[in-house]
Amino acid sequence: MYEPTQLRTFLAVAQTLSFTQAARRLGLRQSTVSQHVRRLEEATGRPLFVRDTHGVELTEDGEAMLGFARTILAAHERAAAFFTGTRLRGRLRFGASEDFVMTRLPEILETFRREHPEVDLELTVELSGTLQARLEAGRLDLILAKRRGEQAELGGEELVWRDVLVWIGAPRLRLDPERPVPLIVFPPPGITRARALEALQAQGRAWRIACTSSSLSANVAAARAGLGVMAHTRGLLPPGLVELPARAGLPELGAVDFVLRKGRRRGATQEAADALAAAILAGGDRLR
């Protein structure tokens, strides 16, 4: 009833919330992406997206289709691998941003390991800037990292999803407009750190560093204790913290993209990287 090609297109649009970005990811024309979505909506008899001049949003039925689409595509890929007799092997060095420590990425990796037991998967968790440097140096084969929304795309990148950065803190935290903003930040080259400092400086708002740690868990603990505020992705809001309201008077932080980027190795490593990238793209909505 539901064509795998149409389901893959649906997932790409659902994760990027953009027909243009989905077309770029899939190597299709935008008109083809629209056609796939329309045919899937005809097959379900339900609208899956709400489209207007401001953007694209999933409907309630679209949210339900996310789980079905992942399940159908996973079964399809397992069947194809079984009957073609292909087995991935080799060593795969995968790097993930600190942002994903508290998400369901481990579930995706667990499924990948179960389906490809002969791949030696090595995981590195670091800041996005550090991951990019290690990939360039040939020390990683695939990374899942964030970059600024306005930054030009690098070679080999695939957009997983786009979000915005917001200020977050403890529910009872109140900022004194007469005192410097207490910041909880990652060390350089943290992208959220740089964006927070730039935005405050552009606003002319004084600030001070209340906590610095390369560990997301440590920074979240400091924020829960009321030590200060963090710049963080809205779609990855940690439990126990809330987005600060506009009345706090803090500047907007702009967009952020989460991307997959592959290294330059070939052969078995590249095949394994392609397979893991496909698994992450298929389950990208679960990371939020």
C-alpha cells in the first residue's frame, strides 16, 4: 500500500520541514518530492503536512505516519540485505555531538550493531567543532554534528534537521537586568558558546561565565541548580529546564542545522558509513 520511495521522501520532508531541503538530500526535483508526498497522502486518505507561506508542519496523522514509515523501511532494508546476501564489515569511527547524549541515538546505534554485527563501531562524543576537525584530519569516518544555520554547506554534508537556538534555564530562574547575564557554556570551539557571546555583544548586554564544561550533563546540572542560562537547541530541551520567555530580554540566537558528514575513506568503511548515515536519516526525527 505504501511505496518505500514515497516513505523515504516523506521522512526527508518531516525531518527538514522543507520540500527544498528534502529534494536536495534525496537528489530529486522539488516537484518530484511534492508528487511523492501527494501520492502518499492519497494512499492514506489523510493530509500529512500543513503547507503555507511560513513553512511546513506535520499534521497529527503525519506524526503517526513517522513511526509507520520507519518500521516499513527498516523491514524493507532487512529483507533486501537478507536476500542479496550482503554483509557489512570493517571498522567505522563515528563521532556524535554532545547534543545527542540525552536523545535516542543509542537506540539507533544499537539497531545498527544488531543488523551489522561484523562492523567494529567506535563512538566518539565531542563538541561539533572538534568533530569537524577530527574528520578533516582523517581520524573519523562519519560525524553527526551541528553547524550554524547561515553557514555555507561543506562537502559531503547531509542535513538531518533544522532547528533554532533558544535561551534555557531553571523554571524559577529570574535574570536581573542590571547585572551581567550568568552564562553556562561549552569551551571553545563550542558553536552555541560563540553564538551566545556574539548575540549578547551585539545587543550590548553584559555577561559573565558562571560555568564551563565540555560535558552536556554537567552544564545541564548547573542550569538546573540555577547557576545561569544556556544557549541550546529548542528541539533538544533537557528535562527540568525551560525556554526563557521574551520578557527576559535576551537576544535571538538564530538557526542551527544538524548534519551528517562523511570522511574520505573508501571500500568497506565507506559502505558501513553509508549504512549508518541512512539509519540515522531514517530515524532522525527520533533524535528530537
